[in-house]
Amino acid sequence: MASRRVVITGLGAVSPVGNNVKDSWESIKAGKSGVDKITLFDTTDYPVQIAAEVKDFSLEPYGIDRKMVRKMNRQTKFLLGASIEAVTDAGYTKETLANENVGVTNGVGIGLNEAVEAGYAKYNDPAAGVNRLPPMTAPLALNNEAAANVSMYFGITGPSWTISTACSSGTDSIGLALDMIRAGRIDMALACGSDANITGFNIGCYQVLQALTQGFNDNPKAASRPFDKDRSGFVMGEGAAVLVLEDLDHAKARGAKIYAEVAGFGATNDAYHITAPRADGSGGAKAMEIALKDAGMKPEDIQYYNAHGTSTSVNDKAETKMIKSVFGDYAYKLHVSSTKSETGHMIGAAGTMEAIVCVKAIEEGFVPPTANLDSPDLEHDCDLDYTPKTGVKAEITAAASCSLGFGGHNGCVIIKKYNA
């Protein structure tokens, strides 16, 4: 790739365990679960009655015009809040950011939001019908609506792209932003991920697919349990996470605070199955190998791996094989954890949220835990150090995070400690 180095200068998050980066990270460090009973719709007739909802979030403290807020869907509100935090953290205001050569990339994994569901309800209601559809249904149903609103709020006139590669959308959003900065098309990017899919229809869809965990309605905090022998599926989450990526020379010229460097990125497709990964994890392994080559690093240079770790049987087995394939014997010395055990699966926001976790892990020298990991699934060779239940101190100079999505999408990003 081009020689331009890309660094991270701002972070923002709205997650099921905190409405900012600080609160989210402290909850994840403590192994605190954001999973609870669903409040966004009536679950009476649903076998799955739990999810990882964002709690008590409002754009009101940000001083945004209420008319503007009413014209946003739920995920857009999350993304705008996370973007404002990240931009402020990077040392910018609306006015100063608008003068930069900056773009927006946003990963949206599902996009079945509340506006789509409300529109269909009206359309299929004999007493309402097509002429009673809410006027804003069409714009609110667009997957690019969130990125567009962020661009409008900040006055960003550079590229505003939405990428949708299922569960790898957020990680691929980082990769797209990285490549644009390296190529010199832009100097900065808001690399984002967002989703808000906790609706009756969407939970119903994943419930009948048997992808969501069942049997934890009375004990929601224990529901997301990656790599554990008693796992039974993932927990739907929601939220948004944003990283400000910046050309190193540009960041240094303005005296920016630098969190870490984005060292490498790799993406592949399994070309195998619409919902299941290759059992040997070879597609994800190839993505990680590409990312390592892009970064000019060896597997042994990585100390922490933030796992996709969905808590599904097929993912956790395949991902463990993937790690062993790439890291060899060193895999048993590698610190691994899945923070979906705390946040649930934030879908489009998962990759960017987990990249932020990698940044904080490097910054603080701390490996966050995999909550609820009582008994590793040794029967299926899940025998690595997944950091069960309690986080540990460790020197971390480089971390990798992979996201593996429906449709065979694999994305891997490598983040390392910044050295001048």
C-alpha cells in the first residue's frame, strides 16, 4: 500500500454498556453485561425476550434541533452522538472540521429499523393502507441515512459512503477509510459503524433462523457466552462507534493527540455459505494474513486478539481454528477475548466498537474479559486463553480484531501502539 501512515485521533461510542467511550470501556473491563429484557416492543409471544439495548440515550444534551432529531431513525441518533464525541475528542468543532479534507464511512449490517417496520405495519393495515404511510418512511429506510445526517450536521462535503457486509461492516468501514487516506483522496475520516435492529420483525427473523440464544429470558446477563460449552446463540445488540482516522503528517501538524496507529487491514469472502463460515476458518485466516502482510508484521507481533466471538457454535469453533491456523503454537500464548459477552452483537457497529476496545487495551495495557465463560467448549477444541470472566494486565503493543459476517464476509484490522 501507499506509504501514508494512518493514526487514530478521536473515539466515540454509544453502546449497550455506556453512552460514551469511557463508560463503555469501564463496563467492558469489569465484564459487565448490557443484556436485559427487551423494552422496545412487546415480547409476550416471543421465545427470545432479551437483547442488548442502548439505555437512556438522548441527543438533547448535544443541543441538536428537535425537528432534526424527529427526522432521524434510532441508529442515526446513536451515530450522531458517537460522532460528536469522536470529533470533539479529536480536538475539532463543527466549524473547524468542515474546513478539512474529510470523509465519512459507515458500516450498517442489517438496517431493518423501526421506521421500516412502522411503514410496513401501516401498509398492511386494511384501515390504513398505502395512503397512510408515514411521509418520512422512504428516507428513514435508507441505509445511508445515518452517514448522510452525520455529513449534514458537520458540513462534511467529502465522500460519505455506507458499506454493508453484514457483521463485518464496521471493520470494513475502517478498512475503506484507511485505504482512502493512504491513497491521498482525503486527509481524515470518520470511520463509523451503526445499527439499531431490536424490532419485533428483526428479532423474529433471527429467532426462527435459530441464530439467537434461547433459554436465558430469566437470566439475561448470562446469555452471551462466547466459547462456553453452554452457549446457544448470539444476543442482538445495537449502537454506534466512531474512530477519527487521520494522516499522520496531518495529525502531527495540528498537534493532535494520537491514540494508536491503524497498521493493516485485510478482507476476504468465504464464497461458501450465506450464514455459516467455512468450518476450518480458512476465509477469516486469509483475511488476517493479508492484514498482517499489509502491516508488515508477523503473527508473534500481536499480543491481543479481539474475537468476533458471537457465542454461536459454528462461529466459535471456526474462529478458534482460524486463530490456530494463523498463529500456530503462538496461539496458546495469545491473549484472546470476546467483548460481545458484554455488549451483545452490535452488528454494523460491532467492528468499530471492538476496534475501540483494541485501542483502549493498548492504551491501558489491559485485556478485557470474556464474560460468562464458565466451561470452555473443549469438546470442539475451544482451548485457547479466552480471558475468562476477569480481565488481566498485559503489555500490548499490537492488537488484531476480526469480524466474520453472513454472506462469507471476513474483515480484519490491526491496530498498534503509535511510535513516532
